[in-house]
Amino acid sequence: MERCVPVVSGALLQDGLLQKHLQAIQIPDIVSGGGLLGSFISITGLEVVNVQLPTVSVTLLPGIGGQLTFATKLEIDGDLLLSGLIHISVDVNLNAKVRVTDYSAGVSQVVIEDCQSLLGPFDIRLLSGLLPISVNGLVSSTLTTTLPSLLCPVVNNIVTLVNVQLLGTLNALVPLGAVGKIQYQLASLPLITELHVGLDLNTVIHQVGGGNISLPGSAVPVALPALQGNVLNLGLSQAFLNAALSLLVQIQPQTFISTLDVFSGATQLMDAIVALIPAGCPNCSVVSPLNIKITALGPPLITLEANKATVKLSVTIQVFTKYSDGTIQTLLALKAVSMAVQSSNWYSLHPAD
């Protein structure tokens, strides 16, 4: 399975996740000065009152993970002693290097190896008058020092949450109606290239009432086509498809009367059957109409080749006549194989085992 970077960036912004965490940071009070030669400055109650909708970019780092870049603007309010409400806005750029590591039992961990924050110019205003130059300088220098230590933990928290959310979609138990469930989980560390993330999943098919449908342990990896603008490419192996079909497709025997309104070749079939009966056979009388019973010898089987899929269904066909006393005389029994081939130019089919 391949997932491109919009999945990650979308998860980081989903439901305002990044904005909520940025708005929850606790900014310490700013206090300075006092004494004979300096004025006392105190700004308390600092809080983030608004976070501009962030932009997120993800650059994949082959064999490592990715480089995350967040750009937003914070608006902060506080109370300046003896002066009233102070409003501060600042552009924020966060850059974090994320490494995917420590795979175990279907779970991989993400670690922030490096996080840097770049703060743009501060726009500081006193809502009730002119802002003293000393206050402007103090606020800028203090927040330039304190904000980075508050922002990078936010990045670490949301990356951890997103990792848990994405892993929840990779390690799951999916019900198949009343017949069973499919359990799948991450099989190894993701394969990360410059263009995509490849995820290999292990699957187990559980039947209702107990027992699993086993899959070959040495299946050939599925070769996926290029994403070509798609967010997701999903590859299913031939072994998995056949195992799932054996659970999902349970064909019951079908019996029908061979009449012209049901089968256009009913007359020809009757003539052909009568012609096969040896002359003088006392127990070979044929009563019209004939009955036909078709019984599947198992679920359909799929064979995958390059740009082609073949579905094969084996059945037995029983042609019999039913007498007035309810007894049945089988006239013909044969095994048949039905095959349907689907080829395509707009997606690729690849054999997996």
C-alpha cells in the first residue's frame, strides 16, 4: 500500500488539531525592571487567543521519515500593569525532522529528532494608548526566548497523536458481515522514498465459529503502479483475494426446470439426451421437462497476471428426470469450468504468488 504526503498533512490539520494545541500553550508572565534607575514592567495573563489556519508541508526523507514545516500566526493577549490590555501578534514557522523507528508487533514509533522555530517580526500594541519603547523591546526579546521551548513540544504531541491515529487505520479488525472478520496490521517499518510511503500489511482472515483461513507465508510482494496523482494505491495479493472469496462467496446449489421460458436450448437439450439413451433400455425413460442442478465445487479462484485477472469457477452439472412417484433418474453428470477474463488499461494487475 502506498500513501502520499497529503494523508499526513491532512491528519495534522484535521478538526483543528494543530490550532487547538497551539492555543493551549501556557505563556509565562513577563516581569522586569524596578529599582531607582528603571521602571517596573509586568505583563500577566498572557494567552494565545487566536491561531491563524496553519499551512503544513511534508517532505519525505528516504529511509528516515519526513521533514514537517508549519507556518501560522499567533495572536496573544495579556495585561500590562497600569496600562491595560496588550495585544501581540507574531508569525511562526516550525520545522521538525521526524524519524520512523522501533517497529514491534505491528507498531512503529515516531521520534522528533530536531525541531526549530523561527519567529517573524512582533506586532505589539497597547489597546488603550501608546506602547513604551522599553515594553516593545522587552516583549520581543522575552518571547523570542520562551516561545520556541513551548512550540516544539506541541509539534511532538501532535505528531505522536497523528501516528496513533494512522496506526489505528493500519491495525484493525474489519467485520465481514455474518461470516467472519479480517484482521490486518503493519508488517514492518514503512518503506519511505522521496515520492511515497509504502506500507506492508499482514492479514488474518477469521471465520465465524472459530478457525482462520491461512495465507501462504512467502507470498511475492505486490508491485504497485505509480500514484499518478492518487492519494492512495492499494495492492491485494492473489492469495488474499482467494482466501477472502472463500469466506464471502458461498454459492448454494441451483436447481431449475429446463423449459423454454427458462432455458432457450431446452428442446435441443432434450433431443440430445434422448439420443444418448441406448435402444431397448427399459429403465431409461425420459420425462419432460428435464431438471438441471448446478453445484459449485468451491469458491471462485482468481489468477492475476500483468494487466489481466482470470476468475475460474468449477461446478458439477447434473441433468435428471423426475418421475411422478418422486424418484429421480440422473441422465447426465459432468464437471465444468467457467472462466472470465478481465483486462484493463487504466489500472495494473500483478500476480503476487
